[in-house]
Amino acid sequence: MATLILTAVGSAVGGPIGGAIGSLIGQQIDQRLFAPKAREGARLGDLAVQGSTYGAFIPKVFGTMRVAGTVIWAMDLQEDRRTVSQGKGRPKATVYSYRASFAVALSARLGMRVGRIWADGKLLRGAAGDFKVATGFRFHSGREDASVDPLIAAVEGAGQAPAYRGLCYCVFEDLAVESFGNRIPLLTFEVIADEGLVGLGLILNDLAPGALQADGPAALIGYVAQGGTLRDVIEPLTQIGGLTAWDDGIVLRLFSTPSASHPVPARDLGSRAGMTGGPKWTRQRAARSALLSVMRLGYADPARDFQPGEQRADLFEPGQAVARDLPAALDAATARQWALAALLAARSRADDLTLSLPWRHLALLSGTGVTLEDAALSGDWRVAGFSLEAMRIDLHLNRAPLSTSPSAPADAGRGVPAPDTLHGPTRLVVAELPWLDPGVATQPLVIAAAAGTAPGWRQASLMQSDSSGARWTAIGTTAAPALIGTLVAPLAPGPATQIDRRNSLTLAVLHDEMALTGCSMDALLAGRNLIHVGGELIQFLDAQRIGPALYRLSGLLRGRRGTEDRIGGHAVGAEIVVIDRDTMVVLEVPNGANGLRILANGVADTTPVEAAVAVTARAVRPLSPVHLKAQKDRDGSVRLSWIRRSREGWAWPDAVDAPLSEEQERYGVTLRPDQGAIETREETAAQAILTAARLAAFQATGARQLICEVAQLGKGGASPPARIEIALI
């Protein structure tokens, strides 16, 4: 830039000659300005650390690059609290969760979009744009006509919120931070500022419009320009990319090879020597042990989620080694080529030549290469510096580096990318179950279980209402993903007292990573492999995978836990869920509720999923009696007898009556003749006598058969009835 200024000043003062002198002086200043110096450039590690320092430089992103960004606005963490049940006999607990809302600056130039986002190294947003954790998200490209983000405007107030025009940034609203230790995680972003490869010309023209020009063919996948000065930004390209910076008086040009090579005849060498009798030139070469022999180049590797990679150029000879970082995204082959080019360029600078030429070789000052027509100095050279004195040009030359192969083989190494699995829409199952644990239930057991249609699903937020849906209450989140499927073939009725070997259950699970396995008979009898379908609880002994996400279950135990009244056939499409305490949320059932409605809203859901269930208080009602028999006595009466079951335990270890588990023993007996009125009566023992006179009264009305139903009565209501038919003729 000094050349541009001094050329203008010289022209104004001394005309064309003054302009030429000013240009030459300015070039010497710029050559010193852009000469290599011992310093560190931008480091890849800087791109991975998120900050919020006031006054910090915000980098400019070109192409596609992964950057951490800078937090430019944030609210205090928002606290949510909910009360959860810890199980029977234990006090309820208050659980706290937190949400964070904040804005992150990504680039100090216009951006197109954001791709993936990582939080503490794990994917927060996948390649498909799906978030793995609940959050609101808005991207602002940095347009000059951009409006204020609505959240920032709402918090800061009208007229007080900046629009951050010219700044590419994004806003997170209510990011759930529970899985990040209730703090804002370390975020990194895949920023797409320009589609496709980015040439150096685009980068330089954006940094200094009209003042910089790149003649080199290099193209980058991504580049981050950061630093306080223009030199900080372009120096990594000149030092590592094997580029030469040259100010021709109009623009500052960067080139990998000069556009032409200026020949210098042997007679013109040593213009100064002809006047002083000294040597024609002075040449210095570094000792071989002082030469670079190894260059290790750090870069961002797109094949490994833009994580830092390293390529090594090694001449396999004694010498020095150096490591440098380039804040650019390159493929492995290009990175190795650049490392080799930087190594050869550094070695070429170790061959240093000083000589003087007449003024007729002023063309050398346009940045061309030099070919010296002298046997001792054959080959190509580059001008590294110059001075003007007494109608001669004193040149400082370096050997031109050897060219590198554009297809040098390279290996990026094996990466371990963060899993990017889709969530898929949420599937929600809400069911009322009988009591599953030892002891006696004191309230109905209604559970919610959910999963997604893709393996990436993790959880959904839940809301609950009564059957009217008039008022909804947040009740927290789902448990671990449940194993959910649907029946793909009808399931016929089967026995409740033995293993059903005749029927099998064929179901399709939500995705192929859901797996069902069989178990041993001992495990089955201990309660393993329990599923819910259409109100019936079924256990299965064997599971066979018969296709993608398709299983056939056999060796069925039907009507488990007192659900034999639901053994009737189940149709295609019936919903199935595996009963697992780790995947179920036990819902609070308000006193007197006859139904519940539940909403589940997963991270990837566009609208909440709703499920409803009727509450019959099954868990607190007695079990239906079993072994109902009718025996006719000699006097013509019929004696009904049965055996009660207990909610207190399912085993019968001592072959005696099961415990009552109710305040008193009571049974409701209902008599349903096929003709005439229905009668009900109550018994306090496990039997009932139908006298001959009573049976004759039923016959007198024309009844031919009598259906007898027996239900045990308890504090929570009546059990499902046991039934038997009695012929009256």
C-alpha cells in the first residue's frame, strides 16, 4: 500500500520520473512489510474455541468452514421445575431443568447458511437440518437491510436492539441445556459463506477491493480471514501457499509463479563491479544441516468433520523441521501439495544471490522471474528485494522453488465423526395397565411410552390434560426410547392357562435398530418379554427376525396380569409396546379422572403427537375370580363356586388361598336369563346358591338358559366378571 501512496505523491511533485521514483521507494517499503518474519499466524485451535470477549476480532469466513464464533448477546438461563413421582411410598421430588437463549456471531461478512452444528463435540444439528435437542433457531445472513431478531427486540426493547447488519450470526431460543450440564455448551458451526471452491481472487478482493490481485490457481474449500491487519490475513497464504507478494505500483499481486522470466545477459551482471572492480555478484548458501527437510502443515479436514488434520512433506535427509497452521479447509492431497510447496519455497530462500544491474532492466521490478545467462548461475531466480542507487539496480535474488506435482498422494487418516442419525417423527403410546409390582396398588397405573421412526430419536416433551382437553399442563419429558410396533397380521384368541403354541404374533417395529430377542422358560416365568397390545398383556418365548424391522413372536403366554378378558382377537394395525420400566413414564391420574389426553412434542416434530386413554382404575380393582363352576344338588338347586385371586401377589407358593387384599370379602353375582329381568345379588363367600324355586321362576318367563357373572367387589370397584352358562331345560 506504501507504493500506491508514494507513487501518487511522486507524480504530483516530479511528474512521471517522480512517480517512478516514488513507486520504487514504496515497493521497497512494501517488500519489507511483507517479508517473512518470525511469528505465528492464525491457528486452527483459535477456530474451535468459542468466546465472548468484548472487542475481539470476528473472522471472515469464505467457502465452507467450521468455526466457533463469538457470543454477542445472551439472556440469563431460564429455570423450569416440575414435580415427579419416585414410586410407591416415597415422597415426590422437584426436578429442575434450564433453557438458554443467546446469539453467536459467525462471520464478519455475508453468509449463505449454516450446515451442521456441534455442541461439546457432538452433533446438535445434523446434515439434514434436524436438531438433536429441543431449541428454537434462526439464521441471519448479515444483509444490510436485515431486521432485528424478534427475541432480541423483545428483550432489549423497541429501538434498543441492534440488527447486526453486515454480520452473519444465529440466534438460539430456549436451547435445552439439561444434557450439557445446565450450561451453554461449546458450539462450533459449519458455515457456508460461498458455494463451491473459493479462489484467492475472491478472498483478496473482499479484503481489499481493487487493491489486491491473485494470479495463482489455488482454490480452497474454506478459509477464515482473521487478524488485526491485512498482513495477518494474507501472510499464511504467502508463507504456506508458496505465493510471492509483489506490489507493481497499481495493485498488490500474489502469484505462485511469475507470469514471465526476464533474461539478463552475462555482460550486464555486476554493474556495480564494473565501477568498483569488485566481484560481479555475491552468493550465500545455507549449510545442508540448516536447510528445512520436513514441513508439517495443519489444516481443517472436511473429510473428518473439519477437525484439524496434518500433512507432512519430508525430503528424508538431515535438516530442520517446522510446523505451521493454515486456517483453511483443504482436501488431504491439496494440503500435502501445499506442505511440499512451502518446504521447497523455504529451501529456495536459503540460496541467496546479490548483484547489480543497469536501469534498462527496470522490468524486473514488475515481479517477473529472472533468468541469468551465466553458466555458474543458470536456472530461474526470483527477486526478493531491491534498491536503486547511482543509475543501477541492486537486486537480492532467491532461487525459484521447484514445482510440485498437483496429484501428490495423501491420506487424511481415519476420522471418528459424530453420529448423525435422524430423529424421525414421534410415536406415542398411552396405556392403562394392571399393577405390575409386588404389593397392592393405591392408584391407577397409566403409562406413556414414546420413540421415533428413526434411530436418532431421544425424547419428547409431554403435556397432560383430562379427557376434555380444556387445560394442558407440562409434565416433563419421556423416558428412554421405547420399543414400539404395529401388528401386521391378525392375532386370534388363545388360551390363558397355557402357552399358546397355535398362534404367533407378527409385528413391524419403528425402525431396524429396534431388536426383539427370545428368552428362556425360567426368564419367561419370571416376567421377561412382556408386551401390551389392545389392553392385553402377552409374554413371548421366541422372537424371529423375518425381514427389515419385522418380527414373528411365538410361544405366547396370553392374558397376563389379569388381562385375560382382553384376549379376544387383535386386528392388523393394533399398536404394540414392550413393557420396560426404563422406557415408561408413569402418569399422575387425578382423583375421579375417567380419561387422560397426552401430547408429545419431539425435537424433530412439526406438530405435537396426541394419544388418549380411558381410565378404568384397573390397577386398584380386584381380579376376576377363576374356576367358576355350577353344580346341581339333589333338591334341584344349583351351587355356584369360584376361587378368588389377589392383587397382592401373582404366585401361589403355598397352595392355600391367596390373601384377600381388600377391606372385606364381597362378590357381586349377576344373573342374565335369555328371557326376563336381570337380577343382581351380593355374596360374602366364594359361593352362591340358586334355589330350585328361583330357577323355576326363570323358566316360567320362558328363559331357556341363564348366564351367571361373578365379580369380586373391592374399594377400587368391581373386577371384570367371570361367566358361566346354565341350561334351564
